[in-house]
Amino acid sequence: MRASRVLTTAAAATCIAATAILAPAVAASAATPAPAATSATAKAPVAPVTTLHIDPDGRLGGRGITGATVVVTDRVGTVVRTVVTDTDGWWFASINGLQPQLRVTQVVAGTSSTAVTWGTNGTAAPSPVNTLHLADTMLLGGRAVNGAVVTATDEDGHSSTTQSNGFFFVPLWDLHGRVTITQEVGGQTSAPAYWTIG
């Protein structure tokens, strides 16, 4: 009977010692949770504007993302024009009084595209003249960029020029046959339009 009590007491002491050893480890494990995984989601890049051109009203235009803010800056980085693209992505900005070189970016949700340059070494050619019609006294009329030089040239190389104020009338008195009409803005010449005399 006495031996049994001794064994029981010894076993209890062993359990207490084991608990004392394990407890700090369990407590330490509970107090130091594993760090949570983190991740950063990068914003998608914004594509640059496209199809830069001068429209018949002398505005710089192009295409971007619908609802984007289009920012035009001058050669020293000053913002000179800000417009918003329409529901089809088109935008137009007056450039009256501005000098090349201009840089155009579009901004979507705070992210800017890379810049597209318009001006020296990258000037967009104007659109062809349009709404051609023959007025009285052999004057060929139409629409062109304000300030553009409009030139009509016939098949023999004879030419006639005028300056546009948005509309133009160029005399055809000395021209014959098929006439090629172009407009020139800032050293850039448009694709031709055609008119046949007679």
C-alpha cells in the first residue's frame, strides 16, 4: 500500500513537470501568429492617344478611351489645353495661338498614358479639303483649315493658290482638265482632293 502511494505521487510529479515545460511553448505559439500574406495590384497601363490630325476647323484631334481626360502640354511642359473624349472616344482641342512642339496624353482613373508628340518632327498632316463646289466666275470653293495655303494644280503643272479662313475660293481661270487640290499647314501637306474642269 505504501509502495502504491509512492508510485502515484511520482507519476503526478512527472505530469506537472511535463506541463510546465510545454506551457511556455504553447503560449508563445498562440502569442505569435503567422504573418498574413500581402499582395499589391498594379494599375493597368493606359494606351496613348491615336490618329492625331488637324480637322477642317484647325483643331488638333485624335482618338482615346471614352471619358478619358486628354491633356495637351507645350514644349516646356505647361498644360495648355484639357478636353474630355466623347462617347466614341474622339476629342478635339483648339490650338490657335499655340506653337509646336505639343505633347498629348490621356488620363484614366489617375493613370496617365505615355505622351504622343505633335509638331516639329512629328506634325500631323491636315485632312484633305472638302465640300468642293464650283462658284461663279470659275472659282473653286471648299473648306480647309483656317490659315492653310490651298493650292490647285492641273495636269500640265499650272497652279493657283489662296489662303483659307476656314473656307477658300481658288481661281481656275488658267487651269485645265483634272485639278489636284491640297492644303498646307505648318510645313505639312494634306492628301489631295480632285476636281475636273469641263
